[in-house]
Amino acid sequence: MSRIDGRTPEQLRPVTIERGWSKHAEGSVLISFGDTKVLCTASFTEGVPRWRKGSGEGWVTAEYSMLPRATNTRGDRESVKGRIGGRTHEISRLIGRSLRSVVDYKALGENTVVLDCDVLQADGGTRTAAITGAYVALADAITWARAKKLLKPGRQPLTGTVAAVSVGIVAGTPLLDLCYEEDVRAETDMNVVCTGDGRFVEVQGTAEAVPFARAELDTLLDLAVLGCTELATLQQTALQTAATD
Amino acid sequence: MSRIDGRTPEQLRPVTIERGWSKHAEGSVLISFGDTKVLCTASFTEGVPRWRKGSGEGWVTAEYSMLPRATNTRGDRESVKGRIGGRTHEISRLIGRSLRSVVDYKALGENTVVLDCDVLQADGGTRTAAITGAYVALADAITWARAKKLLKPGRQPLTGTVAAVSVGIVAGTPLLDLCYEEDVRAETDMNVVCTGDGRFVEVQGTAEAVPFARAELDTLLDLAVLGCTELATLQQTALQTAATD
Amino acid sequence: MSRIDGRTPEQLRPVTIERGWSKHAEGSVLISFGDTKVLCTASFTEGVPRWRKGSGEGWVTAEYSMLPRATNTRGDRESVKGRIGGRTHEISRLIGRSLRSVVDYKALGENTVVLDCDVLQADGGTRTAAITGAYVALADAITWARAKKLLKPGRQPLTGTVAAVSVGIVAGTPLLDLCYEEDVRAETDMNVVCTGDGRFVEVQGTAEAVPFARAELDTLLDLAVLGCTELATLQQTALQTAATD
Amino acid sequence: MSRIDGRTPEQLRPVTIERGWSKHAEGSVLISFGDTKVLCTASFTEGVPRWRKGSGEGWVTAEYSMLPRATNTRGDRESVKGRIGGRTHEISRLIGRSLRSVVDYKALGENTVVLDCDVLQADGGTRTAAITGAYVALADAITWARAKKLLKPGRQPLTGTVAAVSVGIVAGTPLLDLCYEEDVRAETDMNVVCTGDGRFVEVQGTAEAVPFARAELDTLLDLAVLGCTELATLQQTALQTAATD
Amino acid sequence: MSRIDGRTPEQLRPVTIERGWSKHAEGSVLISFGDTKVLCTASFTEGVPRWRKGSGEGWVTAEYSMLPRATNTRGDRESVKGRIGGRTHEISRLIGRSLRSVVDYKALGENTVVLDCDVLQADGGTRTAAITGAYVALADAITWARAKKLLKPGRQPLTGTVAAVSVGIVAGTPLLDLCYEEDVRAETDMNVVCTGDGRFVEVQGTAEAVPFARAELDTLLDLAVLGCTELATLQQTALQTAATD
Amino acid sequence: MSRIDGRTPEQLRPVTIERGWSKHAEGSVLISFGDTKVLCTASFTEGVPRWRKGSGEGWVTAEYSMLPRATNTRGDRESVKGRIGGRTHEISRLIGRSLRSVVDYKALGENTVVLDCDVLQADGGTRTAAITGAYVALADAITWARAKKLLKPGRQPLTGTVAAVSVGIVAGTPLLDLCYEEDVRAETDMNVVCTGDGRFVEVQGTAEAVPFARAELDTLLDLAVLGCTELATLQQTALQTAATD
């Protein structure tokens, strides 16, 4: 069976990672997973939130948002509604936890990095693209900080790399990196965040229609590790290339 | 190795399920997982939200909240702060999805059930106790509606049962049903929601300190299925007993 | 004339006061006035709000809330609505003022007690049950603080005791401690807060249907003092009994 | 003992009632109790809130607010803070209940009157001045509606008149109509709302410092009835005079 | 062509400026432009917002609001809605910028003046009346501060005077100081803020129906300068008169 | 005198207009004025807001927002703060009014177009770039609607074209299209919106430091008309080119 867009079940969509997209941010990446496009910026500032002052440790946090017309039907702005929805909260927290899993706070020192992930166009997998892009933006912000002598010499705040991908079962077939049309038809949908060496940071699986069996779960996990490993390679390649700006 | 409270690694805390706790709600349960106590009420009303009118289908949703002094340190009320936090949003959505996984909307007809899960005392595992208790409250509300002739004859809106438990790795050992002290020390923390026949509805695993390997994940999933199966039995026992009110 | 539940006009509903209900709070009471059940917790913390720092005086405040399904018809959560309603504000302020009337701020020292009164089940008189229960929780928190050496030796922050009860005129008859059904039918409704020695802390009378004459007001005040005195005795009895936890 | 401003204990401050203050509102009154000035407007509109449609009955509601510099120290605007405070809520509700006590909803028909009471300058007794002025604005709006043939012929929506005054004990002496300086020093503070024939609509007494005895309460009530009766006369006089606009 | 109210095209409405309206504020003015009445208070406080501390410079800011029934149809209160509308924001900012244009922050020293402009009755031109009145209130607050020795001797924080007026094209004719009925019919509407010597502080012109040509713009600017000059004279006259309070 | 970026005083920055940027929106443009980049999407939907139903007329509105790290220093998200700031409100309203000035509501029929202008990178002139880009997006949405037969045949909802530019006086020299560094140093700052035939839709001039004279205003208006005319040509060129998507 071939997929809507002609991919094989275990194939990622075309991924592009454009570094240095913004002239202002310390790290910035426009990442695309097919038609999903997310602008990820990393803002590095000296100092930490009040509850962490004097600890000698840094902080990393994330905020996710969608432009109102990133989707097929226009959504109301959360700023206009005056409140952040549950989905936005949930994804912002997931991105923050995922990135923090590869950060050594002591090595970062009392500095803060805020990762803003704004979805410019959505076609499924926005949170996984956001995590994958945010890692590259974070790495660039760390490099910037080192060049500015804002980090203690000889310390590496990044303990590894992190990437994420969605997997799901559509019409009985396990698929990697679902586009929107596949996502809405999926019986089971899972987002998996892995480190570059194939270990798990987050596993979030949801039965959309019918509960799933252990064997299905195992197949999906295999597929996800495969996808994350491939994304880790793409991240490394991007980081070894000169930024566009 | 024995646990803080003397349990074996694969042992649940004492679970109590007190039905008919509230005189007003169509279904109500005070559930405890050890010192964690959650009041779950099911409010059954005729009619559905506007976006579902005329569909012939019902709706089930959930709201989770903690009393300010349910925890060791008093937390601010979200009503006073004027906004719901990300954690509350996330858990409310999880409970709603979990319960909907065992509901046949057509059989429910155009009726709505709201599940309120209010944590009166917290000692770890509040969301898993909430899901487990909410199922029993939902079952009671369905029974009430059938007695009131609010359901079509011969239809069963519940397609199965659902329960949830936390699992985690503490000091290298996989443990079932973490209490608060174990939870804060866990390297990996996972909440698993299963149907009564051992299939998965939700799997949410998070590496708190270090990423986890596939083998660890497999062990945790085994443990969780074990716990959920035991909880399913306790739910059935409770439902076969006359309610206390 | 006998009342809906068989009581005489000047009879309280059965009152239970269960101390030590919560394992976390410094004082905690589950109080019931018939089917009205309120969980009152007292959270004692060192320090005072900024506007009181350096004064040598403490602070006592209260927050009242109802669980959504405490009532016959489910009410929306104020946290979800994003704002606190006028009734909640009004009652929180009443509870705070009532408790402060028996507190010597100097003797309390720069410490704060927050009284949370959460209505688990409502059947009329929730605010009066809350005040009556909160006093017991406050007394327990003071005892706890003394044992922890957080109070200056030889000082007693409580200058008396406080309790509250509702009275009203239903079908021309003055009644003590209205249940919900009586409350909705009352021509006049009054909440009275008294100290243990029968003096007044708060008197709040409202003509629901027709204005009331001075003679009616006088009868209601007599009835309220009677009820408060009886509640003061029940509070003392409870405080002299070993807590359940 | 003479008072701060030379009055006798049972003397009101100078009261002025200026009708027709606004060119837009159906009824409008600028009332002053000494230096307290409140602009009361009555907005009459055909139709009722949704929950009352088809009942054949009208609705009357009130909103109270203070200009930021009505007081000695500037207060933050509640619109800027994004939430209404407890005090504002409490007073708005009190004004609404007080005015509704003299309204026959059937005679009003399905029409709504909103009473806006905005304090332009505060010197104690703002809520009692608001109630007293709002009654006159309401009476004018009813007259306007009758002239416009918006009321059923031969029906009188007003069943009586209503006025309010504060009383309190300052330095052991019961005083009528407290100004701000007296109010802050009062041991006991009471707001009383009466109908023109001297019956009670609302009684709200608070012990600010020490609980008060029954005898004190009785004296205060006597004083309040005296004041309200005098205010009722002033209202009638104002209503019999041609409006200034 | 004569105007609705009989004025010539280049004629202002009757303007009254009543100083010392409030007993509490350091400066206060009730200004009327015809039936438009705005209460402007200036609150002088020592100290500046945190971001300006230690700069040796002062701050001036403004807040504009309308009473709900200032207009022909009652508007909802922004405090009740929980958010400030765009129009209110826009006008508050305009008033603040306009007044700041004649303030020397160094001469003001680390002091803050808040200008509250509350529209009691609206009939077009509320923002221009607010600016014109706020200037007089500000001048009075500065005089008050000098008398209290809160300003450095020999320094004058006001570098000039400021006034504002609306102009517009109605049925092809350029008019000065539009009343509400003219405003709603205007093809082009402009608000102009000028210093006393006829220079521009703000020019805000909007084509309501059809875009306007340069020649029309030039005529409107001429008219506006004329009006602002006349208002500057009225401000000076008012300031040379003894205040009413 | 040459400018920071080498331009002459009357020279625009390089302008690019990339149509068809988004796969979902009916019209979408990524516009850049130098380093200022704004994503403008036009969402066309059948139907109008409730207050306009049955009028036979359409509606056009706009929302402006900045990504948090569009600027040199990260700004807080308005969705997280829970309220929209005055500047955002002001600009959204300006964009909406500007676009509506070239719309014939009758010809549009009962359809709504929402223009979302999200600033991806800011370097001065974000509101003028937003208006200029939004016009092109609107034109594309109208073309889309005509192709879908959603417009009445033979009707043209656009009555002209609209573009905007900033002008200002920096160090005494009038300049066209200020970049951020020029903007912060400007003594006077003006935003001008013109139709393609050189008439004015909006003129908003502000004296940042010192009030400006009529002669300066005249020079700035000349410069602005020049810039808008040039932008109108660039808009037409872009619309005659095939979209990139």
C-alpha cells in the first residue's frame, strides 16, 4: 500500500532545516516536515527566574503557538480569547521537557534560554517538527553564548541531541511521520521523543478510535526510533553547514 | 528491596472505592489510592453542546482540579489566579479522552456526561486514581439514566471498562503505583491507561532525569498492564456491591 | 407545625465535626450541618503579605468555593470561567472577617493562616457551616504552631470562639438553621455570626420577598444567638476529643 | 460630644438630589451625602435577559463602581486589572437586591432597568447614597416608560420606596450616617436599607474591632430607621420637584 | 449653511472649565465641550515606576474611560467584561503622549502624575475635551507639588501648554469641533493636538467614507490650529481664576 | 547626508512581495520592507458577524501581532499575559480601517475577510508593511472567491488600492520609510495610508520629542504620497505575476 503522498510506511517527509532565519535571535531555525513549517527561535538571556537565583543553575523553557491561519480553517487567536487553550499548554510543556532532557543546568550557569516555536503552516506533526527544530536553535544559541564568553570555559551545556517524530496506525498499517490527512484517520497516534543514541525522552500514545494491543505499540516504537535516528543525522548535517544568515 | 511504605515493586497501594458519595450527582465515587483521595462525580444531562446537536450522538468530558491544600504546601486557586494552569488542562484532557475510549456515542444518544474529578488529598497518582474512579461514577450515571428511561432501550453506551496506573523507575527498580515520595525521586515516570481486557488507551512516559532504554520501557509497560488489570477487578467488585448512599 | 425534616423551629440539623481530615494541613475539619458538608483546612505559614511586613502582626484570610456538583444542578467552575463570582467573593470575605474577629494579631506574630472552605455537598447554610468549621481548623493550626515553637511563649492568638448559623422566616414561622428547601421558600433570610459568649460579629439579613418588621428581626436574632451558643458547645467538645488522624 | 463635622449623633449630612443630570439616561440623579457624590443612572430597555424570556416579568439589576481618584489615594481601575474586586461585587449585589425589593416584576412587564452607580467622590457611605439615589433614578425611568407607553396601563411597577443609611459606634457613641473619618474609627459599622414605611430590606452589621452586644445592635437599628425615614422624605420632595434638565 | 446646533463652521461649542472639582485629587477639572462632559483628575505621587527608578526623571501617564451610560445606548463596563477595548486603549495612549509632549521629565524629578479622564456624558469630541481638561488638571497638580516643596526650586516641569480639537468634513463642508451627530455623518474625521504656540503634537486623520485629497487635509489643519489656539486662551483664563474649591 | 543603510532621504528600502506563501489561506503574502518581514493572510469565509446578518453587506477586519522574538529583545506573548496590549489593538484597528476604505461591502455580499498580519521579523515600519501586504492578500482572496462563484457576477468589491509608509524627521531631515534605528531617533514620526491615486486614508503624526511646525508636516506629507505611489506600483506588479505557490 502506498501513502497519500506516495511515501513508504517507514519514510519521513522531506525535511528542511534553515538556520539563521532571524537576524535578532541568538539561535533561529525555520524547519519543515513536508508542508508543516515551524519557526523556532532561541532567546538566550543572562539571569534566571527568581525561584532559581543563586542556584548556579540555568533554565530552559518553551512556548508553542500557531498562527491563526496556519491551518485549513482559521482559528481564533489565544491572545484575543484572553486564555491559552489546553492543547497549546500541553505542547509547550512537552517541548520544554524534551529540550531540558539534554541540558546540563550546571554547565549552562545562571542563564536562561526560551525556545519559541511558532507554527507558520500546519500539516500534521507540528509538535515533533518544533522539538526537532528547537534543538538546532538551542545548539546555535549555546554556540553564540560561548563566543560571547557567557559560559564557563570548558563546559558543554548540551549532554546529547534530541529529535521527535509522530507514528500511527492508519487503516491497520503502522506509518512514520503522519501528515494531517493521515493523522485524522489514524486509529492510534503516538509522538515519540528520542535522544540521538536512540533512548526515549517522551512516549505519548493515544488510542483515537479503538484501544491498541501491545504488539502494535511495539511496532510503532520501532518505527519511531528509526525516524528519530534519521532526524538526528539531519540535525547534525544542518549544524555542520554554515548558517544562511 | 522494600519500598518506603513496605510494598513490593509490583504491589498497588490499598484501593478503596466508595460509591454514592454525593446525594446530588447521578454517579459519585470517593476513590483512594493510599493517601490519594479523589472525589469523582458524573453529571448526566439531556442534550449536547451546540456543535454536536442533531448528530444523534452524545458527549463525555472531564474536569480535574486540586483543592488548594490537597498538597503538602498550599497552592493558589486557579479561580483566584483567573487562569487554568497547563498541568490542570493536560490532566483534564487525559481523563476525558480516557473515558471517551469506552463510550459508544450513538448508544448514549444526545446526552452529556461531565466527569468532575476533584483531588481532596494528594499523594501521587492523582490522575490515575481520577480515571479509575471516574469510570465507576460514569457507570453509575449510565445505570441511573437507564432507570430514568433516558437511554434508548437495549443500547449499552459503555463498550468496556477503563482504569489507569502510574509506573516508574526509582533507584533503578521499576515500581507500580508510585506514591509522592517515589514520584519525585523517579528517573522515569509513566502513566498508562488500559481497558479491562489489557489493551492500551493512553501511554505517557517521561524521562525525568535520564532518557530510558527500550528494555526499561518494556518492563514498565508489563507492570502497568498488571496494575490496570487488578484495578479493573476492583472496579467490577465495587459496581456489584450496593452503593453506600 | 413540623419542618420538612421533622425538626422543631429552634432545632439545629445534626452537626458532625471531623478533625484531622487531611494529612497535609496544619488544621483540617470536615464539618456537616445535615447534608451540607464543608472541608475546612487551615494552612499556617511563617511570614505575612508584603503590606504587613515589619508590623509584628499576623494575618488571617479565607477562601470559599463550591465543587461544581456540590449542588443539585452542576455549576460551571470559576477557574474555567476565569473569574470569581460575586457570591463567592462575598462569602470568602465574610468568613475572613468572622475569623479575624477572634484573632489577636500581635499574639499571632508575623505568621499567616489561610482558611480554605470547600463545599463538597450543599444543602443550605454552607457559609455558616464553613465559619463554624474554620474556627476549629484554625484552633488546631494554632495548637500545631505552638507545638512547633512558632508562636511567642505565653501568647494566645485566639481571643474567643466564633460560630455561625442561618435563621429565616418560612411561611410566617421563624426557623433556625435552614436547609436548602426552606431557604428557597424563606421570606426573610439572615446569617448571624456570634462569639461563644453570645455577642455579634456579623448580622446579615435580607428580605427575599417582603420587607420585614422590627419584631420579626428581634425574634430571628434571639433564635440565632441560641443556635450559635449550641454550636460553640459542639466546637469545644470536638476540640477536647482526640483528632481522628 | 459633638462630631468631627459638628453634627449631632442622630443627624444626617446635608443631602442633595439633582435629577435629570444626564441627557441620555431614562433616569439620572447626582446624589450627595455631604462630600460623597454618586452619579446614579437608570437605563430602561425593552426585553429581559434570556433566562427570563417569556415569563411576562421584568428585571432590575445594578452595577457600582468608583472612579480611581474618588478616594484620597488613587486606586487601580478594575478594568485595567481585568477583574472586579470583592467589595465592588458585594456592593453591586446589595444595590440590586435593595431596589428589587420594591419592584413588582409582573407590573414592569418584560423590560429591564440597569442602575449604574458611579462614585465620583467618596467620603463614607457610598453604598447607602447609591441606593438612595438609584431609587429616584428608577422612579424617573418608570415615569419615562409610562409616558412612552412601554408599560401596561394601570400598572405600577414600584410597590414602595427604598433608602439606605450607615450607622456605627464610634468611641462608644452610636452615630448616624458616618463620614469616612468616622467610618475608619468605628468599632461597629452597619448598613441598613429600609422601605419608606420603616420596614427592613437589608441589615448588614459588622464588628470591626470588638463584637457588639444586643443592646448596641438595638440602638443602631433605631437610629437607622430614623435616618431612612428622613431620606424617604427627601426622595419624595425631590421627585415632586421639576427635574433640572 | 448653518450647523445642527446653529454654530458657524469654524465655531467651537460652549466650553466650560471647572477647576477644583474634587476634594481629593491634586488637580481636578470638570470640562465641557457642549454636552460632552469629562472629569479629569491629576494624581501626583512621589516616586516613579520601577523601570525609571534612579533616572532622576519623572513620568506622566493617562487613563481614559467612559461611564456605561455616558452615551445614548448603555455600553457594557470594561471591568465587567474583564478586558479593555481597543478604542479605550488607543485614547488613553493618545492623552498620555499629548500631555508628555509638554513635560520636562528632569524638572519634574522622580515623581509621577496619573491623569484620569472619565467621560460622564458624551456628545462627540470626548478625547479632545479630555486632553484639554487634563492639561489644566496637570498644571494645578504641578502648582500643588511646588507649594508642597516636592519639586526642585526654580524648575518648571511644564514646557508649554497643550489642547486638542476635532475637525471633519460633513456634507462637503469642513467643520470645527464636531458634536456626535456631525461626527457620525462626517466623511473625514481628524483629531489634532497643538501646543499653545500653534505647533503640532498629534495629527490623526481618518477617511470614514471616501479618501480625502490634500487640499481638504490642508483646510482641516487650518481649522484645527484655529480651534486649539482658542482653547489655549480658555485654559489660561481658567488657570488665572481662583478654583471653585 | 546619507542614511544609516546608505539610502537617500526619499528612498524606500528594498520591498519584496511573495504571494501564495501559505497553502491554506485564500490569499497570503510574505512582504518585506528591508529586514521587516510580515506574513499577511486573508481568510475568506461565507457569512458575516451577527450584527450584520441580513444587511446584504460583507465585512473586513484585521488582526496584527508580533512573534515574541521578532524584535531585538524577546517580548512576552500576549496570549500568555492574557490580554492584548494597547499598541497591538491600535495597529489592528488601523489595518482594518485602511483596508475597509477600498472595499464596497455591497459588492462583497454577505462574506467576511479576516486579514492576519503576523510580524516574523521587525525592523521599523511593521504596520505600514502589514497594510501594504494585506492589500495584496485581500486582492488574491477576492480573486479566489470570484473563481469559486462566491461573489455576485459583475461586481468588484475592491474600489481601489491601498498602501502605507512611514515618514519622519531625523536630525532635522525628513526621511521616507524609517528603519528601526531611524525610528527611535526620530523627532517626529508619521504613518500615512494612501490610495493608489494619491488620496489619504489615514494620517497619524506624532511629535516624539518636540512639537512640529506646519511646514515640516507639509514636507512629510509630500514624501509619504511619493512612497505610497511607489508601493502601489510594486503591488500591481506583484499581482500581475504568477504566485509562487
